[in-house]
Amino acid sequence: MPLAPGAAPSPAQKALRKLGLVRPIDLALHLPLRYEDETRITPLKNAREGSVVQIEATVTASEVQLQPRRQLLVQVDDGTATCELRFFSFYPSHLKTLAVGARLRIRGEVKGGFWGRQMLHPAFKAAGGELPSALTPVYPTTAGLPQPYLRRAVVTALQRVELSETLPPGAPLPPIAIYSQNGLQPLPSLREALTFLHHPSPDVALATLEDHSHPAWQRLKAEELLAQQLSQQQSKRERERLRAPVLQARTPADGGLPLPAQLLAVLPFALTAAQQRVGQEIAADLALPVPMHRLLQGDVGSGKTVVAALAAAVSMDAGWQCALMAPTEILAEQHFAKMIGWLEPLLAARGQRVAWLVGGQKKKERAAMLALIESGEAALVVGTHAVIQEQVRFKNLALALIDEQHRFGVAQRLALRQKLAHHGMEPHLLMMTATPIPRTLAMSYYADLDVSVIDELPPGRTPIVTKLIADSRKDEVIARIGAQVAAGRQVYWVCPLIEESEALDLSNATATHADLSEALPGVMVGLLHSRMASSEKKAVMALFSGGHMGVLVSTTVIEVGVDVPNASLMVIEHAERFGLSQLHQLRGRVGRGAAASACVLLYATNDSGRVGETAKERLRAMQETNDGFEIARRDLEIRGPGEFLGARQSGDALLRFADLATDTALLEWARALAPWMLERHPELAARHVARWLGGRQDYLKA
């Protein structure tokens, strides 16, 4: 509710703000979780056990009992039957309202019992007054924000909010088939849809409200998807108006090879057809004066790194800097060690360097790196999110490569794009992910992105066999590890993720390390976790990569980027606790050499010997397919888009009403309408986006 000028906000107003309910439209779009039917009085004799009903009855007895625990027992009679009301928590005011002789309107769940009908903690108030004509909404709320206050705030907001039509005249209507006995009904306006959803008539089929199939819900979903598509299309058009450096490889004056050609000449392998195709798509983008905004997706081990190295070579050959950013230090180091190995000798011949920037660097080393970057001597900068900190000043950054882009918050990606602002331009952006994006998600959240797909694996990769084994058979798995190590192979053992506590993760990994060391005498068993110093992590990885260490016990720090071709067995303990894309990433650490490889998913069952339904779906998907795209599709089904995209990092609720799994037709409609609307009706488009997204458009643009 609006504040009087100069007045301090009440606790309820603060709670509204906490929920993001600031504008009238925010409250209008704050929809009920469920509804209560207070429109009718049910005679007690007709109330079925387990049903929630509203009765009008007179109190015939009321007493506080102290045994077996303090409780208030109230007998009521509505003239057709009697019922006992039982309260375990109550106030003196309740005793007054529930006094013998009081006539009450009571709502609760009817339970049958040995002593007759009963209601536990029902809602009650003095009888009288007209019954409401619509269902009573129950809203999502927070501490300090009671339902009656929230209901009044929503009613006030609905009266004040501006909800004029933003769908242009002549625009194709969303595909919402609305039939009744009289045939096709007109599409409800946004105001009609919202008014109905806040106060539905009692004759509505509740199932259509719960599954969001009701026409009023459909109208909201169509509007929301249109706002999202308009915002994406706007940002694409804005980006097309921005300038970026034109990057093309140059033939040196001495007639030698351009840097990308030199790189291809030193590679110990030939590119696959898919890598060549994607490389050409990226090179074509870099040659334009418009910032590239491209997502490179390819399954684990498909060879994205070399494609990124070629893009970096084009940028550096044109005389500009390139930055490579990875979410973890181990990934930055492992994943790009190859790239530096390929590029550093070529850069050295040109008098250029590679700079390394991570969080835990010594002050002196960091200062030296910052100086190299600012002078431009460092043509390539590799690191973690330290690359985008304010004190990092590039001379002329033209290309930013972000690996596992979904692991970075949106604000971090936006910060990277500011690094060329002093030139009045934006760097080209190539984002990479081994978590393929399902089609509906790409259409929705990446509508302003060009997507390149590496859809074939390099030759020589062996298929990985995935086995599900109950943790009661752990001893058999350890015996298998012994045999693998004896045959000269190496093994990863990944410890479970305990989200509540990093300390528990650590103690678990330490205990597993001790158990395996004892069970495998004569085998070097290493331990790797996120709390180790950078130098310790490097030393452990060097021993494992060099083949000296037989088994590496690790927390999920090895999830991405670790490449040890001799490792042929991956054991994931408590696999039921991991997400699907994470399990797929971990599995991708083996099968990188010629040896037959396996991934063992050790799962724990509950007391009844079962695994939870969602966990079972994930484990089944892992066993049935190695295809990253199929894994991603199932992951989206199980988790929904918000978690899949790392939306929580941005603090941004992505889609509140639409569901990408079921609303594909509405998404197609919004996607087709958005460019037409921006072209023909830009004012209506701007109003529509402002209404739905407020200040959140910037997040969608990243």
C-alpha cells in the first residue's frame, strides 16, 4: 500500500518490499498459491471425512484441558450434527470468541474419529454478513505479512494498476482455444484474466487453476513470454547498433603464415568437420564490426578448446588482446594448459606473452601481470573471475572467451563487456558450455544469441559404460579399482556433495581417502578438495596427470576441464545427490584415451531400500544415454529452467508463469510476434516490456 510522504514504512510494507512487491503491477502479478472456498455453508451431516468445509454452528461446550497436554476443546452444533474443535495453541481472546452460546462461521478439514467428527485448528470468526461470491485467495507470503493485509493490498493495486491493451490491433492472437457451450469465446483481456485469477468464481474447475490450463492463466503466460522475447530481440537490435573491432587474420609482411594457420600447423591432430564448420562461423562473426554474441556448445570432450584457441589466434593476429575466463582455478589451469602450450611459443616469436590472473596470486606476481595487460604486451589473459575485476585494465580487449558460462553470474558477464568501453566499443563474446541447451530453452533464454554446435566427437574416444551399484557393494568396487590400477590404469573417486556444509564435504573426502589408502596398500591415493592451497592442488594434479598416482579422491573440483587419458574408471559416491548435468560432466573425465572406460554410480538407499523418485530418474537417464543433448533435455524436465540456467546466480526470477515443457506453442507465437511488434508498434512493445520486466531487462541481455 502506498506510503504517506515522510512516513516510515510499517513492518507489513517492509515485508511487501522484501517480496519485490513495490509497484501496483507487482502486486497484480502476485498470484495466489491456492484458494479457499468460503462461498458456501455445508451442513455438518453432509461433510465427508477429509474434506475442507465451512460450517455455521453454535458453541455448546468449551473447556481448557491440561492432560495429556494443554489444549482447548470446543463442541459445536449446527442443527444437523455436532463436531469437536481442538486447539493446541490458543490465546485468551480465543476463549472469549469461542464461549458457549457464540454463533460462529468455522472452516477446516473434517476428520472422523472414535469420538465423532473433529476439526484440528480450524479458522473461525463470528457468524453473520454476506458470504463472498468468489473463492478466497491464499498468497505466497513472508513473516510480518498476514493474508488479510496482502489481500487488501492486491485489491487496491488491481483498482489502481494501468492494464491497457499492449497487443497491437491486427496482431495474431496467442493460440489459446477457449470453448464453452456457446462455442469459441473471446480472448480475456489482461485485466479480466488477473481479476479472475485473484477472485475466481466458485463454479470454476479447480484443476484448470492448479495446472495453469485455464484461459486466464494462458493469457498471462502468453504475455510473459512475449515480454521476454521482446526484451531479447531489443537487446539483439541494440547490440547490432554497437561497434566492435573488426578481427581478421593478417598475412605477415615476410610472407609467413597468419597466426591461426600457424596454430593449425602445430596441432598434433586434425580438426573434425564439426570443429571446422564452427570455427568458420566464429571467424565470420569476428570479421564484422558488430559484437559477436555466440554460444559454443558441444558435449564433454568434443574439442571446444581448440576452436576457442583458433578464435583467440584470429583476435591476436589482428593486433588485439583476448581474455579467457573459467569458473575455477583448476579448470582455468587444466583446460587452458593446452591452449597456452599451443599458443605461447607462437606468441613468444612475436614478442608477446600470456598473462595468468587468479584470486590467490601473490601481490608482486599480480602487479606484474596487471602491468603486462595494461601495456598490451600480454596478448592473451587466462584466469578466473579475477580477469574482470576493476583494477584489470586492458589496452585493447577485443575477444572474451567464457568457459562453462552458466557457472558465472550475469553481473560478471556484464562486467566483462565493459572492458572496451574506453574505446567506445564492446568486445566480441564467445561463451562455451558442455551442458547443451535444449531447443525450447535456446528459443526462450538465448533468443538474442547465435548458437554453434560441435555435434561430433574426435575419433579415438571410447564409449563409457555406466553402471548403477548400491553402496552396500562398495567392497566389490574397491576390488575392481585394485585390478584397474594393477593393469596400469588410473581411477577417480568423487565424494558426495553435502550442500549444507563444505566442512562436511571435506571430512567425508578425507575419510574416504583414508579408507581407500588402507584398502589399496602399495597404491598412491591422492586427495583433492577446494580448500587446498593452489600449490597443493597443482602438485596433486601433476602426480595424477603424470601417471604416478593410481587413485585420485576428490570433491567436485574436478567436474570440468581435467584431462587425463590414462584414467579409465570414475566412481561417484552418493550419485543420487548430484544433478544430471554434473554427473554427465564428471563421467566425461574418463573415456579420453583408447582404454575401455566405465563410470560407476554408487547410490545409497533409504531405510526402505529405495531411492527418491527424482534421483532415480537422474540415475536412469545416466545409464540409458551418453548423449549430452538428451541428458540436457531430461535435466530440463526434472529441474526446470531456473536451476538449469543458474538463474539463482543472477537473483532473477526467469519465467514465473510459463512452463517451457508445456507452453511451446505460446513460445513460438511470442517469438514470431516480437520482431513484427518492434518494427510496427515500438511504443506498445516498450510499454509491454516495462510492465512485465521492470528493471530486469539487463539480466536478460547478458
